[in-house]
Amino acid sequence: MDIKNLARPLDGAGVSAFLRSLPAKPLLLGLGEARHFVEELGELRNEIFRHLVEHEGYRSFAIESDCLMGLLVDDYLTTGAHTLDDVMERGFSHGFGASPANRELVRWMRAYNEEHDEKLRFFGFDAPLEYWAASPRQALTALHGLLDGPLPWTRETLDTLLGPDDRWSNEATAMDPSQSIGQSADAQRLRLIADDLVALLDTQAPRLSAEDRDRAALYGRTAAGLLRYHYWMADASPARWTRLSALRDAMMAANLRAVAEHGPALVFASNLHLQRNKSVMPLGDQQLEWWSAGAITATHLGDRYAFLASALGTVADDVPAPDTVEGLMSTLPWDHSLVDARRLAEAITKPAPRISHDFAYFPLDPAQLDMIDGVVFLKQAVRMKKLG
């Protein structure tokens, strides 16, 4: 099948034409990763973002990285505080700070801000967690510090209830719920305190600057979200990992709704997190299913959320079969293509699902193409490597 009429080379003109084809201008444009640590995709993302900034009025970028660590990057971009080396080391989670493409993006955004009054913004939108989770100390104490007047709980009370951070961030809790303190008496009390601090924030919102309100809201939802996540980390039921996966994406979605207030923004994360349909992932003998951050965000934003998935053709010796979606797109004449996913779904019949030898690559689901606005396709990814 010749699908050339359903695609175009991936360039600035193609990106603008894609945006014009949408029913509404998106506040959030999601660009998904079929696999993390593909530098070539990161470089293409940078080109897309530069075009969006220079020609489409985009001023914000969000990435699947710790939302609190991302504040350091945003401070660097807007004020010049810290150094590039420092923010790449301490401003990213998941090893993403070691990516040359991410470093170049931050460098370019800082250079842009030095020359323009209207500043570019940077957001991490993931929760402060891997499979285990960080201590809620940073979020809780920062929120406490932004509130005014005599509070029912002192900083000393919080420190006593929190205890040492390593009892929260114990990596063993990922596989052993009995090692989690998330359902302890101290943790239960902290959940109530976090809820009350968020309520107090609303009562004091008029006295805070817009920046402090944004940060306080971030601290509040992060503290409450982390304590909720830790609670279910201590759960030993079979539903544990499905619930934890859903909670993580719900936290992502809450952060994305906050990013949308600074939109339009380009959002970069795994396809699994940005897609509109349920995410499905095998874990041991379980098949986890949960609503993705993209699905939750689309529920709130409707047509103001758009999603570009990414897909890879040949990677090393992993070649897509000709009757798969990736195999069909491999017949396109361009190394990097932008494909109309909905028209592709109408044009092809019964494509085979791709079976990839790379466990970290998530192939496109042929049954879900009509849930995608477009596909960024790399015919051959030659720079795939894990960083950090």
C-alpha cells in the first residue's frame, strides 16, 4: 500500500499544517516517545519546539520528569540562577539530565530568554517517584512555608512526623509493601495535615503573588499525591500496581492541567502516558491497565489537547514486519515523517501488531490509531542508547 498521500516530511511547514488540520488550537500538544533515550527523537523534538516558539506562539515546554526538580530548570531559564551543568544534574529525574538533546534544549531556551522579554517556561510534570517514591518533605515544608499566620502545626511537628527521608524513599518498597511506612500512624496524620494545608492555601490565595500561588498549588498537590501514593505502596492486594500506575498518571494529569494555564505548550513523554486510550503494560504475571495522563487530560481539555505519537522503524536488528503499521510507514521516502494517523486508520485493513525484540519499545497499537492525531515516524533510529 502506498501511504505517501497520508504523510509529509517532518519539517516546520509540516508541523504548522498539522496544527491547522486540528479542530482547535491545542493548549497542550503531546509528543510521545515510543522508547525513552532515543537521542534522534530528542533532536527532532527540539526542532519542533523551536518552530513552535518562533512561528506558532508556544512559550512552554513540559517533560516527563520530576515536577519539583523542574523548578530549578525554570529558575535558570527565567532568572539565570545556577549554571547549565548544575540544572542538568539536579533539575531532571530518570537520568534525563544526561541527554545531550535535553541539554541543548535548555541551553537554547536560556539563550532565547536572554534576548526576549516574553520568557519561555520549563515544567517537569511527573511526580517525584520512580517505582518507589520520594519523601513528601520538600513539598510539605515548602507549602507550610508559604502560608501565613499561626498554623496548627509547626515545622518541628512536620519534621517529627516525617522522620528520616530514607524511610520514605526505600527502593525495596517497590517489591515489598511490608517495608512501606505509607499506612503508618505518622503517615496517616501527615495526609490529614496536607489536606488542611491545601485548604488553608485557598483561604490565603489573595495575598500571594501569581508565582507563589502556582508554586503553592504545585507543592500542595504533590504532597497530597505522594502521601496517597505511599499509602498504596503499603497495600499488599493484587490491585496494588494497577492502582499505583493510575495514581502516577493522575498526578501527571493534574500537573498538565496546570501547565495548560501557561499554554500553548509542547509536552514530551512516553506514548503510554500521553495517549488518549488506556495504557496496558505487562508486569510479571499481571497485565496492568489504567487510564493514562493523556486520557485524563483530554477529558478536561477536549479538543484543546492533541497527541502526536512516535514510532520507530528499523533499530539495530529489530525490523518491523511489512504488514505492521511501522512496516507500512517504512515505505515512506523520508527519514523522518509526519503521518495523519486517523486517515491511516481508515486506509489500512487488519494490520498485524508489531512484535519488537526491544522490551523498552512500545509498538503502535493498530486498533488505537483513530485515537491519535498524528505519528512522528523515524524510519531508522541509529542513536538509541540509555544515558545516565
